[in-house]
Amino acid sequence: MRIVIDAMGGDKAPQCNVDGAVMAVKELGYEVTLVGDEKAVTGLLSAQDYPKDKIKVVNASQAIGMEEPAALSVRRKRDSSIVKAVDLLKSDGHDAFVSAGNTGAVVCAGTLSLRLLEGVDRPGIAVIIPTLDKPCMVIDVGANIDPKPLHLLQYGIMGDAYSKHILGKKEPTIGLLNIGEESTKGTDFVKECHTMLSDSRLNFIGNIEPKQVYQGAADVVVCDGFVGNVFLKVTEGVADAASQLVKRELKNSNFITKLGAALTLPAFRKIKRKLDATEYGGAPLLGIDGRVIICHGSSNAKAIKNAIKVAGEYVDHHVNMHIIEELQSF
Amino acid sequence: MRIVIDAMGGDKAPQCNVDGAVMAVKELGYEVTLVGDEKAVTGLLSAQDYPKDKIKVVNASQAIGMEEPAALSVRRKRDSSIVKAVDLLKSDGHDAFVSAGNTGAVVCAGTLSLRLLEGVDRPGIAVIIPTLDKPCMVIDVGANIDPKPLHLLQYGIMGDAYSKHILGKKEPTIGLLNIGEESTKGTDFVKECHTMLSDSRLNFIGNIEPKQVYQGAADVVVCDGFVGNVFLKVTEGVADAASQLVKRELKNSNFITKLGAALTLPAFRKIKRKLDATEYGGAPLLGIDGRVIICHGSSNAKAIKNAIKVAGEYVDHHVNMHIIEELQSF
């Protein structure tokens, strides 16, 4: 398994990527190519202990910032770590690409250079979120913010394939994110999506409200990329604010309450592990003719390592082949 | 102050409305008219102790269910509690209307019967959410799911007026909910909204990501009603799921952890109070020529009482007059 990594991607780059790569090499036995500032990356690597033949470094003289306009920077920065990594994925026998960099730029470079799978009109970012009972795949969370209903049908089909072949669901339930359960609810766009999904051969269970998603009501939830991105970021925002609030409150509390908090720590650690996004690693960019895994900008080394693991599973389970098969059968 | 209440609205109707009305009468000294199934409401009232001249009951032979199609049911069920209550508000000297019933039906009945304020093209539901540092008003959360950019500008102006005159902010900051901070981010719709808000005389601080909303980055956040509704429901969903997860984890934990949990209860109760949506009462439906306060379907008596309080403040502070003034000055 050969994975190429955008060494310059993410808020904690290149450190998180170098450390994540070393963890992946040791734990998974993969070969990794780090693309980025050669001097910096080599410097960080020299402090690490790992099988030297398993990690290669390829220099990229540019990096695309997290907030740079996607299409423009991909066009202009041909020697950026993202563009070069995608080129390596395409031409140099690498199996998958992992990046915690500018999401728009990764989507853009991936789509332009690798092209879409036959039968796919737009790629979608599929993120796996923990719910009360089981993980749920939400697609799209930001690749395609102004989609057509057909794109959401394709997301449903791709999510179905992924859910079957990677998550091991027999007959995944597919829901449509909406603000009410009845088929008459929502915008014209959502209603058209509802009709299209109902008419398909997917195991479509209808509209799903955000609250139900967290109760584990569906295996796959499809939505437009704008709404999906809001969904994801509200989740993060609420979780962050709640945890800050708890810390603040406990800091100002008396000895007894603090003692109580210390005693409950094991339970909260368990919950934290359950909800920890880094456990799920990265989000696959479904629909392109290649394997690209997108990580959160705030990823740490463990998240990068887990994203590399997700990339490996994507390859091992021939997800793209299954997606093509499913699309052809529809 | 005379408030009319939809006695049949909400999951816990009519009990929550009767109890909330009695609380409001006793605590606030308001007069309340309960509209709904006279027999049921009178029966519940008879068990209560309150100044009898302060609560009137008006019979409504119909009720609009929480999931019925809004426009159709308002047209057909002329003797429903919602339609009759709005009529009372319009013609019978009542100051405001409070309902925990079918939101779409309340918006529809309110708009059709009371009409819009001059200069307003669509009403918007303004909900106040707790953030880390201060309450934030999000508008719209579901009245208008397919708006034009002009509507969001009007929401900004109305939110500005409400924030100034009810929440006491001197120069409220207005943000636009988006999936990135830069003005180039988001759909064409959001970009048009950004231009329009930038060109206005509002204290517009640009795009706000969902995460920043919870950090208290803006006093007023505007968005389309579909996205706003998702925003609200994801918040509820995450909070619900997290609290269920904590309960489940603690139930399965050992004596020491349970003891710890008992000791931390005071801190968690404080946090719960801070986040308790029932404390903020209802959400004003801004933009109509009347005062309508919409409550969550799951409202309890306390939430109804607090919504009645919000209705009173809406009247006392002449919010609609200020909205008209602000709109005219733009």
C-alpha cells in the first residue's frame, strides 16, 4: 500500500503529517510519500525512529493556504503540495492521497486531474459521524454547495456502496436531510430529491430531521454541500462550546464539585473516545477516479494516521469499483 | 396587557398552556385568553388557584395538528384554535398571541390575517440562542425556506431593531451565516446577501461560521429559513444525544463514578439553566403587523409562561414601531 500525503496541509502542518505518517508506517506497514517543504519535512523525520525505506519525501516549493480561493490557487500553484500530490497519485503508482489542507483545493485538484467516475456528475465529501447507536455517513458536507437533485441521488448510491463494502451494512438505510418528515416538507429542491430517491432502488427511508440523525435513524444521510457543511460545523460548535462551558463552570466551583468531576473522569473519557472525530480519520471524496481522503484542518497526528488507515480500507475494499457497479445497475 | 394563547398548541397541550397561563397571570399580572377546547381547558383551570377575572376561555372546535400542511389547514379549519386566536388578536383588543402549535400554520395565519409591516416582504422567526458569552438572535429559523437576498437584509434590519430595543444592545453586530469567513465563500445566494448587507447601514461584520455563532461572535445572525432550521435542530440534536450518552454511561459505571456524578450535579445544573431554551421563552415572528410569539412544540408550562413574558416585552418596547422606523430609514 503506497499512500501520498500532503505534508503542508492542516493547522498543525507539517508536524502532524510527519508524525501521522510515521505512526502509519509503524502500525500499518504502509509506504508513505510526504509531499511538501523537503527541508522542513526531512528535519522533522530525522528526529523519528522508523523503517527508513518506508517514507519518501518529495519536494513542493509552494503550499496552498487554508483560506485561499480553491480553483485559482490550484491553477496557479502548480508546485504546491496538493497539486503535486495529486499528480503523484495519478502517475506514480500511489494508491491513495490524504490531505488535511484546503478542502476546496483538494476537491478541485482531484476532480480536474483524476476526473470523475463514469456515471458521476459531481464528487461529494462523505463524513462519518458518531450517533447514539452507530456511525452514520453524511454526504455531501461541502464539495458541491449548489447541487442538482440528480447529484444527491448519486450521493445516495455512492453512500450505499461505501456503507455496504466498508462499513459492512447489509442493506443500508438512506435518508434525506430535511426540516420535516413528511414528503411535502422543505424547498422545491429537497422535494425533487425526495421524488428521485423514492423512485430509485435504494433502501430510501424518506426525510430525516437533524435530531433523528443523532439518534441513528439512517446509515447514510444525503444533503446539499452547504447544508451538510452547516450540519457538521454546528455539531462541532455545540460540542466545543459545551466542553468550554463545563471547564469554565468546574474551574469556578468548590472543592466537592471538583472532586466529583475528578471521580467522573473515566466515564467522560469513554464518551470522549466514542465521539472523537479523530477515531474515524478522514472523509473520503466519493465520485472521483482515484482515492482521496480529506481530513479536518485541525487534525493531529492520530487523525492523520487514521485517515491513512481509511485510505487503505478504501483501496482494499475496491470501493470505486463497487460504486461504478452500483451506478451502472441503476 | 392582554395575551391570547393557542390552548391546543404543543405536544403537551392543553395542560402546558393552561399551566403556563396561570403562572403568567400570577407572576406577571397579565390577562390571558385561552383559545381551544372549552370543556378540556375549563376542566384543567378548575383545578387551579388564580385570580378568576384574569383568564378567559374562548371555544375553538378544531385544532391544527403539528404535522398538518400549513396553508391548507389554515384555509379549511376556520374554527381552529390558531385561526380563532389570530382573529381575536386582530379584532378584540388583545396585545399579542402565543402559540406552541404548528409553526407553519401560525406563520401562515398570522401573515394572511394580520398582514406584513410596511417595508417587509416576508416574516422571519427570530430565535434567541445561548452562546458562550451572550445570547444571539438567529433569524430566520423556518418561516421562509426559500428567501431572496432582500429578505435577509430585512431580517438584519428587524433583528437590529429587536436587539437594540429589547436586548439593549447599543450597536448590534449583524453576521451572515456561511460556511466560510471570506466574502467569496458560499452559494450565489449567500454572496448576494453579503453584498446587500455590506452596502447597508447595518453594523454588518461579514460571514459567520456556525462555530463562531456559539462563541458569541455576533448579536444577530441572518440566514435562510431552511439553513436556520437545520442550525436549530442540529443544536437540539447534539445536546439531546450528548445528554443521553452521559446518562447511559453513568448508569453503567461503578459506585465511585456515580458518586462523582452526584457531587458535580450543582455545576451541571447551572450549565443546564444557562442553556435552557425554556428560559428564553418563545421566538418572535418578526415582520407581521401584530405580535406573534412562536414556542417550541415541546414547550412545558414554564416555557409558555416565559413566552408570554417575551410577548409582553415585545408590546412594552414597541418593537414593531421601531422596526418600521428602521426600515424607513434605510
